[in-house]
Amino acid sequence: MLSRARDALLGLACGDSLGATLEFMPREDVRRKYPGGLRDLVGGGPFGWAPGETTDDTAMALCVLRGILKAGGGDADVQAIVEAVGQEFVAWFRSGPKDVGATTAMALQTYLREKSWERTSAQVRRALGDRAAGNGALMRTLPVAFFWPDNPKKTVEVARAIVQMTHPHPHAEWCAAVYSLYAARILVEGSGAPAVQWRQSVRAHRVAAPELAAQVLDVEDRLDYRRVVSLDEDVIRSTGYCVDTLEAALWAFWTSD
């Protein structure tokens, strides 16, 4: 599992640094500039990344990983994880990164005033409403999959708690929780049965968090395996909404070799 976790983090970093070049670029411009697809780590993009440099996506995923480890790893309780991950987020934020997502920045600035993640979460939700369902929590959640592969309930609890710190919205919680369950299953079993593994992950989430599952049945239906793989590429949306982002990632994973 340790070896596979390292591989997963390397994959995250490579995909992040590859995609950084194309951030915010319209799809038609990407096709025109890279007709065969972007295949090398060339850097650039709106923030002038160096070739191979990673973005806030990887930086915050490493914050999550370090926070869980500092809290005690697989034996840590959820509140201890939130506090430790929060310390990592704040240290990273204060280091002056090139880019910080708008919702994440709002949450971290609020926390620096309030000194409470619970109050921070409530204020962000009041201020943003449904706009709190951005993909900024989804992009960083991979390390949650490493620690409790045989305990879906703990995986869901931790994923949701870390989401609520900055992106308090049921859709954001569901996306990060089911993604974490799915990634954990793949890390244990390999990726040879994606349809079955996805459905098992969704069912495990329903058992672990029935009250949340009842709120997001439309999201469940939208991200059904059979529906997603039937979509044409031009239907896939590139927005900051977490469900659009997860749909795009799943479509790419499920329709590629």
C-alpha cells in the first residue's frame, strides 16, 4: 500500500503539472495549439509554471497527507485530523503560493480571523451558498484513500470533515468522499473492474453516510458509470463545479486505456 500510495501521489503531481499549462484555456484553443494533445511537461500557463512544477492541487494534497500523519495516521480521530490538516493549510497559505483558489482563500482568511474551522465553514456557506461546491476540496483529497481502505465509514468521515473546512456543501462532500472510497478500492484491487468498483464505492457511501446520500441522489444519477461512458467528449464540461470536475475525470479514466 505504501508503494502504491507513492505511485498515486506521483501520478497526481504529473497530471497536475501537465494540466497546469492548459489552465483556463478554452478547449478549442487547446485543440488548435496541441492538435495531438499535450504530451510533455512544458510549464507556462497563466501563472508561469516551470516545466514539471506543480500547483495548489498537489500542494494541498500534500498538506492533507502531512496533516493526517501528524495527527496519528490511521489511528487519529477526525477532529485531530482537521486541526492538523488546518495547520498545514495555513502554513502553506502564508508561504505565498502562486495560486490559491478563491473559495479556499476566503476560507483560510476567515479562519485566520475566527480561529475555528466550524465558524469558518458556517461563514463560507452563508457567503457563497451553492457556489461553495467548487472543486478545490476534491483536488486535494487523494491521501484520504491511503489510510482506511477497509473502513469506508472512517474514510467518508475524514473526507467530509476536510471538505467542510473550506467547501461546505453536500455536493463537494459527496464528490470527495466517493472519490476517496473509489481510489482506495483501486489501490487495493487494481483498476480492472471500474464499473463494479464505482458502484461498490457509491453503495459504501450510502451505508456510511445515509443522510448525505439522500441529499445528492441527482449527483449519484449523473455520475452513474453507464451514463458517463456514453457521453461524447464535447458534452463534458470544464468548470470549477465539483460534479463537473469529477465527471470529467471519471470520463477520461473510464474511456481511455
